[in-house]
Amino acid sequence: MEVQVLFRAWKALQVRLEGFFVPRLAAGQNPSVSLRWSCARNTRISIFPAMPAINRISAAAAGLAVLVFAGCSSVKPAPLSAEKVCRDKFEAAKKDFDKRHDPDAQTKLRDIGVNCISYDYAEEAQYMLAQSHYRTEQWIEAQTEFQILTDHWERSKYYPEARWKIAHAAYLQAPSWDRDPSLTQTALEKADAFLSDFATGPWTDSAKADREDVLDRLAQRQYETAALYLKMDEPQAATIYFQLLLKDYPDSKRVPKARLELAKSYAQLDQFDRARESLDSLKSDSVKAAPLREQIASTQKLIEKSHRKFEERRAREAAEARQDKL
């Protein structure tokens, strides 16, 4: 259709140009013509005198026909729909994501999350944004974006994975035991929340391992604090932190050693019944007590020796008190 229109325009212009050239050629003139088509941004086509007449006519006609068809068309393309714009954005973002061009992908995916949230692929875009941060080890951003996914798409096929990665990202932000424990405590809470909802599944074992590790860091913080007080000859303060460890982190692998040291602390305070009670609690779990068998026997001897000395001191003090009365 477009070729036919162009051909007709060219033929019509050729007829008109012949009316201009032919009389002048018959009179022996060799004219040149400069044609201006104003609606084509003042484009000028010059037909040079050196060209044969018939070529000049054809060239002028063809040139003007092209300008009429291409330069002066009033038809403009229809604007793209919002759905088409968002779909194009999603495809471009997905291409960057698949190629692991993460900075570009993240910028485009965030734009989709703001401007294209009502479309079906917004969920997929949110997952890709979170996963992009996760695989580039941007743990804070990954945790935030996966949280948005779980908050807005509770029935998403990505929901269990997102919950796991929220917990694991929190775990990866947890510092060593001697730093501020707030992030470690958060990691423990996230792991507990995940395991409460997903007692079985592909990520359950990993979540349990993460939980055990952060639990041990928190327990170690209490244990090291108590041990420090023991070195400072402050057994009363040591018992407080050992008791906190047993109360707050009963599943920690630090518990057996804490019970052993707690027994020693009570012995230093002359609280021998409590010392024996702590040691008996440890011995009641044969599995946990087995690696500490020698230390348990040594601590038991220490308690008994300390108790004898205590009784001897009391008897001596009582005798001295009676002597003073005489």
C-alpha cells in the first residue's frame, strides 16, 4: 500500500514538472529548478542543469514524492499503554537479572515495585530484587526486600524460601560473641519464627544449624562474663551470669561447662548444697557429662575438700568463742 501511494505521488509530480521543463527545453533553454517543501523542515532538492532533462524531471518527482510521504505525514504513533510500558520494563529488568547485571537490574526492579505494582509480574519482580541483593551479599537490603515479598504476597510460591532467606540474612549479620548482641538476638528470633512455621522442609536443617550457632554465641557471652568474674575472685557475680546462661539458653552446648563452673562458684561461697545440686544436674545427663568425666570428679573432690575446711573452720571458731566466754 505504501509503495502504491509513493508511486502515484511520483507520477503526479512528474506530470506537473513536465509542464515546467518541456516548454523551456523546446525554446533551447537549459533550466535548473530548486524545489522547497516547507513541511519537510525546508528541505531543498536541487535539479542541476548538467542532468538530462528527463532525469531531472524524474529525480524531482521522486524527491518530492518521498518528502510528501515521509516528511509531511500527519499520522503519529499511538502512545504506549501503561501495561505495555511496565511489561517492557519487566522484560528489560529480567534480562539484566538473568545476566547478573545486578546494579542495573536492581534499579529497574525498584522502579517496577513503585510504578507497576498492580500487574501480575510485580511479585516476580519483587523476588528478583530481593534475590539480586541476596546473591551480592547485601544482607540488610535482601532481608528488607524479602520481608516486603512475604508481607504483600503471603500465598506466593516464593514464600517459604523468602522466610528462610530472611532468617539466614539475619544470621549472616550476627557478629561474634564479644560484640553488641542485638543483631545476634534478632537472628535467633528470626530462626525461631521460621522453625515455628516450617518444622520440616528443604531449609529446616540449615535453619536449625544457624539457630544453634547464634544461640551458642549468646551463651558464650554469658559464660565468658561469668568466667571473668571468677578470675576476679567475684564468685557471687559469676553465679548470676551462669544462672542467666542456664535460664536463657538451656539448649546451648555451653550448659554442661556452665554447670561445672557454677558448682565451683557455689563452693567458693560455702554454698555446698547448691554446688552438689549443680553437679548432680550435670551428671544426670550422661551424654553431656561423658566428655567432662574427669573434670566432674575433680570438682566433686574440690567441693568435698572445701566443705571439710569449712566445717573445720566453723569448729575452730566455735571453740574460740567458747574459750573467750571462759
